[in-house]
Amino acid sequence: MDSKHNSSTKHFLSLLDLHPDALRNLLARAIELKKSRNSGEIYEPLKNCTLGMIFEKASTRTRVSFEAGMTQLGGHAIFLSSRDTQLGRGEPIEDSARVLSRMVDGVIIRTFEQETVELFARYSQVPVINALTDLYHPCQLLADMQTYFEHRGDIAGRKVVWVGDGNNMCHSYVNAARQLDFQLDIACPEGYDPDPGILQGAADRCRIVRDPLEAAESADLVATDVWASMGQEGEQSERTRAFKNYQVDDALMERTGSDALFMHCLPAHRGEEVSASVIDGPRSVVWDEAENRLHAQKALLELLMSHKQA
Ligand code: CP
Ligand code: NVA
């Protein structure tokens, strides 16, 4: 029997994998870990631990924040590109999970299908973290929520507007609305709605509003993302046409509450989903948001991988 972890091994494949209280504790811990790092404190609960990082899509922030986070927690991270591993040559996910999880203490995966991370987790003895799939990007939401809490306090009862594609980021915002109790208006063009099943799970908190200006009315937070996600490059021109009225610009931000924040998971395309004046303007917190990937994921790694915490 493989005994490092048992069937109670905790994975983070979507925001719904954490109880709302655990999610709030994790966000509070992320804020603490950020302060501790900024005061120069050394904290190494993951000494001798290794994180395997499987990437089947490009990444800057996710890769660097997980790798730096592991170093700061006293551990080590290995970058595994599908181009250079047997996974990329067709070795079954189940076999890769069984082998890797006998060697490392945690695995993050960035891939296409959500089913891939679920299958990997089923065969893994160690915690598996979703580092983005076509369906969800839960790690990004940890950073976004930490950023909101730091700037404005609790997000419960606030109004958030998602502008643009009903994509992986939008789905994770829907789950965040459900877990942290905020209202989410989703402004997307017809044909680009979020998954109805995911929306159904948060039906009392989320609604689709076709007009982005109407959706933005009195919002506390505006978030957007690229019009064509990784894997959708071939749809770029048709998406540019479909989303042309869905740019977050000054006119849209003027409709929001006076202390509304702007977030974007990055990378951003100025002049497409967001104007330069907004992303580089006073309401934008995108650099804090990007930095918080590091702190929020350190809190997540500590929660899932540190045996002292278990
Ligand atoms: N926001 C985000 O996940 O960025 P990367 O694609 O650079 O990891
Ligand atoms: N929706 C984007 C997010 C990138 C961080 C994508 O999947 O490409």
C-alpha cells in the first residue's frame, strides 16, 4: 500500500474544494505570510519537500510564484514541461501520477481539460493543485480575493462585475461569489456565457447582464481577462468582433462606485479587453494582485503540504 498519504489527501482542483471558513483562514494566512516575508523573517515549514510543476500551457506568474514560494518555504520545485516529459509522449496520466507522487510531496498542473487534473488527483498520493485548466483558475482567485481584502476589507455583500468571456477565470469568480458571499454580475456577449451548471451552483449570487455599463453600476470591483484564452488563438478575430463593446474603459469605470478596484489576472492586452488608462490608472491593483499569487499560494502549499499543519 502506498502510504505517504491516504485517501484523505487534500487536493485543490477548484475553489469549492475548500470549506468557506478554510478559504477565509487561508486568505488571512496569506496576508500574514506576506507581512512576515516583508519583515525578513525566515519560515521554512517545507524543508526537504519537493513540488512537481507540470505545465502543458505557457506561464509566467504561476510558474515563478510557485517556484519562488517553495524556495521561500524551505523546499524545492521542479518544472516539468509536457514537451520534455513522457507525459507529453503519451504516458498515461494515471501512471504519471502514481510515479511522480512517490517522489514528490505535491504536484501542480496547468493543462486543458479539468478531467486531467481530476484523474491525476485520483491516482496521486500527494496533494494536487489546479494551476489553470480550461474550466477553472482557482489559484488566481486566491490572489484576487487576498488583494480585495487588503485594499477594501471583507468582500461579503459587495458587488463584483466580470466583464468579457465566460471562461476559466469567470467560472472561478462564480465559485468565489458562492464561497465568499458577494454579488457577481457577468457582462458577456451572447454565445460566450459561463457554463450553466457552474452558474447554477451560485444562482442566488450571480446573474448575466448583457450591457457592461449597466452591469458596472455601483460595482465595488471590476475584473476582466483576455478575449481569447490559451488554446483559442485560432478564434482571435471572431472573438475580437464579438467582444468589441466589452472593453473595460474609463466610461465603464465611471459607472462604478467611487472606490471600485480594477483587477486583471494578466497577461493583458491594452486596447482590447482593457484600456491603458484603466489598467495603468489609479483604480488598478493588478501589480498587487500579481504579487499576491506568491503569498496566497504559499498559504495554500503550507495548508496542503506541511505535515505540522495537518
Ligand atoms: N495569471 C496567470 O496565471 O499568469 P501566467 O499565465 O503568467 O501564469
Ligand atoms: N483565461 C486565460 C487566463 C490566463 C492566466 C487563459 O486561460 O489563457
